[in-house]
Amino acid sequence: MIFDLTAKKLISYDSTKSSENLRDNFVAFIQGLISFPLDVPGTAYHKCLQGRKRAMKMLKKMLQERREMQKKEQEDFFDYVIEELKKEGTVLTEAIALDLMFVLLFASFETTSLALTYATKVLSDHPLVLKQLQEEHEAILKRREDPNSGITWKEYKSMTYTFQFINETVRLANIVPGIFRKALREINFKGYTIPKGWAVMVCPPAVHLNPAKYQDPLSFNPRRWEGIELNGATKHFMAFGGGMRFCVGTDFTKVQMAIFLHCLVTKYRWRPVKGGNIVRTPGLQFPNGFHVQIMEKDQTKQEPEFDETK
């Protein structure tokens, strides 16, 4: 759902009108993103490279088709990229533009969809957390003159418990298991010397699950963020990276998650059906998915029969 939305907004991609499935190529890329680099057919690494190759081929074809079209107004992000390519003296090349579109599609759907799946699971496992989240969002509806109107910026900024919930979700989900940096100079760290030019991998889970910083770190407790204002990354919280390479989509992700949660807890109720087991490979994965039955809240309280084979 999130990939279809993102692909439509960025490049006007419609899977029902395409002969090749762009999402399948991204899934192949993601599954082998951190794997043993053995480029042999059948390995995750080979599938990763092939998935990226096919996706880039599709994006290049779309770029060429878009360039041949005469558009007066920009309709999606691809149009703005093409407009930039036309400018004299631009630093943007076709190769950089295609890489940019690939990265945006990857970053805007993979991390958010996993975080929302994990959020739905913890809400199912923690009824008290769900109750507190519902109370906050139902209070927003009660304050509205028109209960069917969209979420305003003021309402979004008032979602105090929701932000605490999102922080706790990304802390425990650890969607990005490693952050890579390069030593620009020789560094001495706790008795070790890191030579200039070496790659350094920071492991966020080691920080987020540190009992010296987080009391009972494996428990899901949104209230631990009460009174803490986070406007960026700290050395104790790096779910969105940090420093000069802090994720530019952080605020967009939080808005997306908050709106999804608002609609979920105010309009629907659900119950887990199957799956939900978590495996880290090393990133967060749901190998059997997380299947839930969703019902509108205004339906009768008696749950309809559910056929798990469908």
C-alpha cells in the first residue's frame, strides 16, 4: 500500500498498467542488501543485484519516455528532476537522477511499512497502550467542529502520546541495523586506533537496547519519552541516523505514521489472525507476515466469520 502511494506521488507509477512489477524488484534488492557478497545465481546477493538492475532499467525507460512528453506543469517529483536536468550548469546528471529516484523509492516505503507493521503488532500485544492512543485521537475528534474533516497541523502537533509511541516503536524496531561512516582522520577511541579512511559501522540496536540508558530496554513503554523533546538525533537515539547524514525524511515519516495511526485507532478495530513472528536478518523482518482481520468500528460488535484460506 505504501509503495503504491509513494511510487504514484514520485513517478506516477501504476502497477496495474505496467508489464513489469517494480515493487518485486525492490523487494529482491532489499532482501539481499546486507548479505554475503557471492554473485552466483540463486544467492540473495545475486538477486539483490538483479533486482536493482531491473529497477534501474525500468526507471531509465520511464525517464526517456517522460523526456519525450511535452508537459507544461509538473505533476510529480520526476517532472521536477527532469526540469533540473534541462538547466544549464546543473550538477545533476542522468545517472545521479536515476540513483536519486531509486533511493527515494527505497527509503520512503521500506522503512515506514516495516515500522507500521511493528506498531500494529505492539498495539495488539499491549491493550493499555492502544487504549491511551485511542483516547488521545478520540479527543481530537471531539474537539472538531466537523468530525469528518482532515487532520490539521495544529491537531498533528498536539499528538503528544503518539510521538512518544512512534519514538518507542522505532527504538525497538531498529529498522536500520547499521549506520556507516568514514574516518576522515585518525581517531583514538577507548584504547583503539581507527586509521584515516577506514569505514566505521555504528550499531543503533546496541545503543537503543542499552540498560544503562533505557530502564528495562526490551519492554515497550512509550511513557519513557515523556518530557523529552527530540528535534534530531542524539548519541542515545539514532533511529533516523545522525550528524550531517541525518535522515531528511524523518519528519515525513512521523507525519505518515501519525496519520496512519489516527485513522487506524479511530475508524477500525482488528484482531491478529496469524504470523507476527519477528526475525532480524539483520534488519527487521516478518517471515510469515502479520495477518490481521480489520473491521470498521461502526459495524456490529459481533465479529464476522473469517476464512483464513482467503
